Amino acid sequence: MAGAVGYHRTNGTLACEGVPLPAIAERVGTPCYVYSAATIKAQYNALANALAGVDVRLHYSVKANSNLAILSLLRSLGAGVDIVSGGELQRALHAGFTGADVVFSGVGKTPAELEAAIRAGVKTINVESIAELETLNVVAESMGAVAPVALRVNPDVSVETPHPYTRTGEHGMKFGIPDDQVLDVARSMRAMRSVTLVGMAAHIGSQIVRAAPYAETAQQLLELCNAVRSDGVTTLRYMDIGGGLAVSYGDDEPADLQEFAEAIRPIAAASGLQLLMEPGRYLVADAGTLLTRVVYRKHSGGKEIVITDAGMNDLIRPALYEAYHAIERVEPTDDRIVADVVGPVCESGDFFGLDREIGNVAAGDLLAVRSAGAYGYVMASNYNTRPRPAEVLVDGPRYAVVTAREQYQDLVRLEHLTPTWSDASCASD
Ligand SMILES: *Cc1c(COP(=O)(O)O)cnc(C)c1O
């Protein structure tokens, strides 16, 4: 939470910028996600300033938080986007980005998604396998187009991330083209008329604190760029080093931007290419809070258990990644308790924190689950037929509901109480 410039306590009460969180809970209800625009701006500017003088474009990784208002805010700051699906492409275009702002990543892009990307005129399609490249060539040819390709390299760089599920850059993982195959793949492109090689890309994982794995990765990309150039390729324009910069969730370290920039700067300069980055979490995690109300408290097996109206369906990171989120009582108190803070979902993995010291709470009190702006709402589900929460953007003294709370009718809208049967023997449909 080191970068959470948007949160502070006024008279002891936790506020997001100029808006006390109880006011939002009162008017919007709980659970809800609250985002600080000032924090997003500060994080964006800190990264952009650290890289001042480098020819760089920050392509925000939409999957971290894809709310249209957040996308629009990042667009106004000068960001492009990194997308991983056709749906995210539509969102990006809806938010006002053009194809030229878009880098398209992802290990399993379908022909339909590739076609939509070509039609939108995206900046690069980051291809992750020879099979994808061949499919892309066929799709582009059928459209009479030439698709701009960056090869996503799997550099076999291992990083220390808090959980193995957030590592992506080692051989044997599903991501990228193993570095020792990249030159062959690049050479195979000579025989393909509808794809052109414009860059080298990598994304080695998420919540990366140290600069060294980035430097190692960028160096590999540089060497691969030089190798394909000496092979006669003259079309390279981009070196994309992916996302993954760490934020601090508690007393852990965030990425050191100066150290990162110093490591990358000379490699970017030597490449003569535009540097692309795909930060997701770094830009939005600290901006977000999951605001929830205590429903019940109970005592079991010598433990205090605090049950909130938010559940793992709203924020799955603790269950999925054993992720730590700081939890705070919104209103001040000097009285402390140690408790498990859990949700109402019928799963033992449904908790936000175990054995946490928090302010003494009773039913009706508000809790803030901090640093929930990335991989929070976007991973929310309707498990237990729970409507997804509202999302609220705060900007100085004002706030706006940027996603309405789901209602029961939204959850069953696509369902049919009475099946309309089709006869499978009529093979024509
Ligand atoms: C998820 C992802 C990112 C963003 O990762 P963060 O850790 O949120 O910065 C960037 N690039 C690709 C290809 C991704 O899949």
C-alpha cells in the first residue's frame, strides 16, 4: 500500500481522497469496490517519469481491472492497452482506444479473435506458438491483410513471485515460444506472406520486485532482435518487456522504479526500438479497496470469526493465490482483536485473512480490504448466486458508481426456466 496516495484517515475515519468510505457504503451499499483516481494517476506518472527519456509506451494490461471508466482514465493519461481476449478488444475500443493503442497477448487466441484484431488494426499481435503464427497467417491472408507480429519469447527466466501461479517465464509453462525456438519461428515467417515481424515480447510473471529478471529478459530480447536483424529482418519496431511490476500488499517490498529503469534504460537504447511495457497491477492495485460490512461475529475453537458481506466470489485472490490483503476497520478504535475475516460463501477457502489483528468490530461495522484494485472485480463470479458488487470511482471530492450492483434479474437473464428443446436427429441445425 506504499503507493496508495489516495487513502488517508480524517478524524480517524478511512477516506478515499475527499470521500469518507462510510458515505459510500451508506449510499451505494456493500460490498463495493472503491477506486482512487489520484492513485492511478500517481502510479502511472511514477512509472512514466522513471522512464523519462526512453522511447516507451505503457500498454495497461486490461485484465487487471477492465472497468470502462478506469480504461478511459488511463487513456487520458496517455496509456495504450494490452489485451488478452476479443472481449477486452471490444472494451478497449469502447473506451476510446484505437487499434494502434493495442497490444494483443494471450496463449490461445481463436481465429475469430485474430480476425477482430486485424480488423481493428492493432499495433502488435504477440504470438505465442508456431501453430498460432500459422493460423494468423491464414486468417490475415483471407482478409487480404498483413498482420503485425511480435514473438512472445519464453526466456526461461525464473522469478520469485509470492505464488507459482503468477510465474509465466519458465520453459515447460504454457506461455510463449521457448527462447531456443524463436529464431526458427522467425525464419519460418519468410515463407508466410501475411504476417510481418515487428517485435520481440516477453511477460515473465506478476508481482516481481527485483529488476534483475527484467534486465535478463530484456537482454535476451535484444539479442534475439539482433539475431533476426542479421538474418535480414528490417521490420522490427518494438521490444515489449511485459508487465509484472510489484506493489506492496503489506510490509512486503514494491518494485523499485529507479532500479528497474536503470536496468532497462541501456538495453532499450541499444535496441533502437520503441520499448513497450504492459503494467497491470502496478497501476491499479493500490487504488482499490473492497468495502464490506460485518454481518456476524462468532467464537469457535478459541478463535474469533468475523463474517463479512463480501465473499471469495467478490475477491478470490486469498483463495486462489494465498494472497495477503491488509484489512482495516474503517472507523477508528483503540480496541484490537485477532480474528479470521471470512465471507459467507460455502467454502472453507472463503476468507480474506486469518488470525489478523484488526480493530474490534461488531455486526454492522465496515471493513476495508486494501489493495484490491487489481484482479479483484474482474475475477468476481456469481458463485452462490451472489450478485457482483458495485464499483465506485473517486476523484477528489466526488465519487461515481461506474458499475451498478448486479441484481437477481441480471443473474438469470440468460437462463431458461422451461427448456426449448431441439431435436438432435435433425442434423441440419
Ligand atoms: C497479466 C499480464 C500482464 C499484467 O501483469 P501485471 O502483473 O498485472 O502487471 C501483462 N502482460 C501479459 C501478457 C499478461 O498476461
